[in-house]
Amino acid sequence: MENTFAIASLWLGLAVFSAIIAYHLKISIALVEICMGIVAAIMNHFWGPNAFGSNLEWLRFLASSGAVLLTFLAGAELDPRVIRTKWKEVVIVGFVGFLAPFLGCTAFARFFLHWDPRASWLAGVALSTTSMAVVYAVMLETGFNKTEFGKGILGACFVNDLGTVIALGLLLAPFTYKTVVFILVSTIVLFLFPFITSLLHRVYGNRTAAIRAKWVMLVLFGLGALATWSGSEAVLPAYIAGILLAEFAVQEHHWITRLRTLTVGFLTPFYFIRAGSLVSVAALIGAPMIFLILFTGKVISKIFGLYPIISIFRKDRSEKWYYTLLMSTGLTFGTISSLYGLSHGIVTQEQYSFLVATVIGSAVIPTLIANFAFFPHHLLTKQPGKLMSEGIDEE
């Protein structure tokens, strides 16, 4: 037991250090945690392959729980009013933002890198994402989350990532009788989910010990077990469940904030640090051109696909480029999709390493270019807000 506590303390120490770095550099904490995991992967070469305990069963469970709850929160954080008021822009930009890099990166992986078909499709899925975590943090930091411009970007991110989740389930999960059972049971449970949640809130809300959080995790873990049994991914029903509770989350902001604190404060560091620790640094050093090809494929397909479409809705040059570059970021779902491919034998560890490195690069480089070269100052009418990573524990 002392070894378990020692490893948990080590990982949480890395998480605290990551939070401090993210605060001072004003970047997504998830990005820093992945980089910290890569540092751990380097140290494994000196201290042994299991020095950090990345493959311990209990640590894998905590990491998977973090991915499931973070995916749920990504759906629940969506403001339903955005979809209703800007539905045409949100749907078109989000759909193209998914489809262009999905097809483009699949083609790059298949014809330039000569990966096998399943690995190429996985690359297309992993690199089709837009990072809700990165974009949301930027929106809060700049104050764009209060503007119609920023709300449109967040809504398009949601549609983009929904396409990624659906593609991951349809293309790469096996279709058997277990899949049919999973779909039927999930449909029934998710149909009843918002109604039962509202009922529990009316009867027991603020009267018992966090019954709503326990109920949500019961449903998410139950559907996650069913998804894993069917050969799918536990995060798929979690995203849909979050979307179904988006209206409830808007009305019960403090409840969702507390759930976010549990997720970001305890669970997701295990997920992101572990994801980084599985990266093969030797593979990246040995073949940097593969990373450049994948990164170029993602950014080019995003820009060529999105810029003409965004030009329909935004006329100012800085707005169009800022919108396009933020939609070119990727992090959370890209990492989740890559790890799914590794754990199910769709990609090798070397291919996984290149995908995660590309995801990290897409989270940093487009964001920096957007903020330094194309920041639309004229749209801001209020003082910038604070970063999402700030104040999570205080709210």
C-alpha cells in the first residue's frame, strides 16, 4: 500500500508543478501535463520502464475516469442558446472543421506515410478535433466568451468534436451483437437521464451528500463499462450524456463547477500525464519528418477547409484568421482517440507517439499565431476575464 501512496504522491506532485507552469505561461494545463508525462517517459529510460507506474491497474482506472468525466463536462459546458441563435454558422463551420482534416489527415497518413488503412483512419479521427479546453481557456482569458463571436467559436468546436466522437465509434469500434445491445441500452438510459437527474435535483438537491454527482458518475461508469464490453470507447456515451445535461448545467452552474473541480483537480492529471508517458521519444527523434507531415496535413486541411467557409460569416480579415486558427487546435479528444488506437492495437506505439506530438503541436502553434498576429481587438467591449485554469478551486 505504501508503494501506491508513493506513486500517487509523485503523480500529484507532477500535477501541482504543471498547474504552476500553466498559470505563469497562460496556457492549457492539460498541455503542460502531457508534456510532463513526456518528461516522465524520458526518465523511464534511466530508472526503468515501470518507474512511474503508468501501467498499474488502479492508475489506469483513475486515468480512464478522468477521460470519461472530462468528456462529459465538455458536452455539459455547451451553452444551448449558442446552438439556437447561431445554428447555421455553428453547424456548417463545425462540420467542415471536422470533415476537412478527417479526410485530409487520413490521406496524408495513407499515401505519404504508407500507414495501413485502420491506422490511417485513426490518424484522421485523432487529428480532426478542435480543442475545447484550449479554445475555452483562450475565450475566458480574452473576454471573447461574452461576445457573439466567441460563442460562435465555442459552438463550432462542439459540433467539430461531436463529429470526431461519432467517427471514432462508427469507424473503429467492431460491430457485433454487443454493439446492438450497447446502442439499445444507451439509448434508453440516455433518454431517461435528464428526467431522472432533474427529479433527483428537485427532491434531494442540496439536501444530501452530493447525490447528483454520484448519480451522474453511476450512469457514466455504467455506460462506460457497457461501451468497453462492446469493444467501443467509454468516452462516447459520456459526451452525449453531457450534451443532454447542458441545459441543466446552465441552470445549476455551481454544481457543474464542483464536478469540474473534482475532475480537473484529481482525475485528469492522471489521464494526461499517463498519455504523455506513453510517447516514444526515441521514435520522435528518429523520424521528425513524420511529425512534420502529420502536423502540416492537419493545419493545411483545417485552413483550406475552414477559411472559405468562415469568410461567409465573418468579413474582417483578423476575425477570419483568428477563427480559423483557433479551430485548428487540438488536444483532449485527439489524445483520447490516439490512446484508444494504441490500447486497441490499431496503431503502434511509434505511430501513437507521432499522433500525440502532432496534437500537442496543434494546441500550441496555431494558438500563439492567432493571439500574436490576428487578435481582433475591435470586438472586445469588456475587460479580459480570467483563465479557466484560475479559480477552479475557489468557485
